[in-house]
Amino acid sequence: VTSSLKEASNYIPAAPIFLPEGPWKQIPGGVTAAEGFKAAGIYAGVRAKGEKPDLALVLCDVDAAAAGAFTTNVVAAAPVVYCKKMLDSSKTARAVLINAGQANAATGDAGYQDVVDCANTVAMLLKVRSEEVLIESTGVIGQRIKKDALLNSLPKLVNSLSSSTEGADCAAVAITTTDLVSKSVAVESQVGGTYIRVGGMAKGSGMIHPNMA
Amino acid sequence: TMLGVVTTDASVDSDVWRKMVKVAVNRSFNQITVDGDTSTNDTVIALASGLSRSSRLSSVDCNEAKQLQACLDAVMQGLAKSIAWDGEGATCLIEVRVTGANSEAEAAKIARSVASSSLVKAAVYGRDPNWGRIAAAAGYAGVSFYQNKLRILLGDSLLMDGGQPLPFDRAVAGNYLRKAGETRGTVIIDISVGDGPGSGQAWGCDLSYDYVKINAEYTT
């Protein structure tokens, strides 16, 4: 994981995070700061150019209450259609797989089957139900994901999962496309007298005017 | 495209969590803009493990839920602002704050209208304190307000009050924009549209020549 992080940080630095002021404290960790989460990011050969990490996985040790917000663009990518369907039928999820390179949008039935194949393989490797694996994709529109490269890399990705800050940072780099910086943040605060943590990662630089629901 | 994954160890019912995530997304990711193009892939997935041993939240109205909502808002806003800051070709982040609207939704709509205006974004890149473009973008947001209550501040420079343009030090206001651009800093535009309780924010970035260059070369 450490060597992966060195590799990842060679590609892009971390973004400055503009947290609003409030009764919370910024802490290291991103998506792995909260109890029960692991993450990984590796180079899987999915990108068209370069060797920046391009495949990320976030795993929860238990069934997690799951919520999603998705583009309201009528031309929605296959992973968007898939995730909406899964969250309509299940209130929980265990994992999120994210690839950078191809958006898998406007790819028709074949693109949707690619998403199903990816979710099934991740579920098999993690020994969870397929419905509990969610998928996000980003990259060039109109291109299907490089599925063979992606599927072949999944065992390494699963073996790289870590609850460390490094795992979160590698994942945050692996989901970037034209981003100049990776985006990752976590906070700790009290809810009803108990310390809780909230963390996250994001990507985005262009084609940005979200209208999610 | 913007993607996000948010995690927490707070213990919360699924239905409550979904309502909280919707509110936080509307206050953060849905309030950013770089180029006005809505992606086919925009997605935020939020997972709550419940492993913190906090008491389980089963209502959005209790104090504990409000505390968690505030944390969720903060994390998503932090990430959303980083996306706007990293907008293709951008030299600075633009933060638009609107107060005095009739509701949070109306204020947010005005803020996003200003943040997404190509003319406002180009003026910021040109280091031009162009209050007219800001006023116009607020005016076409689709929210009714009295023009004679419009007030516009650019950083510390008051450019318009009571709907009237004011004399201001153009060099000071221009330098404010220039410094933000040179340091990858933040330009703050404060707008008041009346006496209502609604306030909201939106975030964008300036529009540079590089935006066209990047997207002329990134093929579909």
C-alpha cells in the first residue's frame, strides 16, 4: 500500500480542502476514516494513456445503510442505471467499485452487461451478494470499459484493500481523470455525545454542472 | 463528470440516511458548476456502517440527526468546493453567497445562476469587477425579487446597494480578483436580494482560454 501511495502521489497532489467552520475536527483518512471501511486504488490498465491508478474499491465490513444521488441526465450511463436499480431493491450495500478511463455511457445493452459482470466478479471475490456491489465510472463518453483488464486486476485490487489513510488516498487518486488534484477529506465530531466520523472522496474537473436526485 | 463516495460510522436508519444525503447533496455537489454541462455519470454513493456505537437515528428532526447532517454537509461541501477549485483551466474558486431570499431553495438558485454565468466567469478571469454581469445573472435566475433591494459585494468592495451602482475603487476590486487568480485563491461574491430568511451558496471557477484548449483536445 505504501509503495502504491508513493506511486499515486507521483501523479497528482492532494487538493486543498475548504471545510466550512463548525464543531468538527478535520482528521486524516478520507473514506477509510470511519470505522468499518477499507479502500484501495491501483493501476489496472483501464486508462487510454499513462499509468496513473485507474481502479478503486471501497468496502464496508458490514451491511451499510446505503444512499445514492444520481445524474438526472436522461442519457444516463450504464453504472448509473445499475446503481439506481440496486438501491431501489436494497437498503444496504457493501462495496463500491470505480473505474476511470471510460464512462460506459451511451454504450447500450452491452455496456450494461459489462457493469453486471464487474459487480458479479467483485461480489464473488469479496464473498458478498452482487446486489450489494455498486459501480461508478468516469472517463470518455461512448466507450465501453476495458473489461478484461479490469476483471483481471480485481484480485490485486481486493488484496490491496486497507483501512489506512494510504488506502483512501490511493483510491482518491485512482478515480481522477483530468483532475489536477485528488479530493479526499474526513471529519470527526460528536453526535449525541458519541464521537462519529464522516469521510469522503470525490473527483471532477470538467463537464461539471451536477443536478442529481 | 463528478463522482463521490461518502462514508460514516454513525448509526442511522436507511430511510433517514437517504433523506440526509439528499439534503447534503443539494447543499453541496448540486451547487457547483464549472462549465454548465451535466454529465451522464454524476453519482454520489453514501454508506453508513453504524459501527461507532452512537445511538441509532430514526428521525431527521432530532438534535442528533441535525448534528450528523451538519457533518455530512461539511464533508460534501469541502469536496464540492475542491471540484470547483480544480475546474478545467481555472485560476481561482468563485464562491457566491446569497441572502435575503424567501427560501433556501430560491437563494441557492440565484447563487448558482451567478456562479454558472459565462460572462461572470470570464470577467473574473479578466480581473474585471463587473457588477452588471453579476446583477444580470441574479436577475435571470428565475426567482422574483425587488431590483431596488439588490446589494452586491465583491470581496470587501461594495459595488451596488439598494439597486444602485456605487462609486468604488476599481483598482482595489481589480487587485482582489488578480490576487485570487495568482494564488489559486477564492473570489467571494456576496449578494443580498431582500429581507427574507433564505440563504444559499454556490461555487464555480473562472473561465480561461485553457478550458477551450483542454476540451478541444479531449475527444468523445
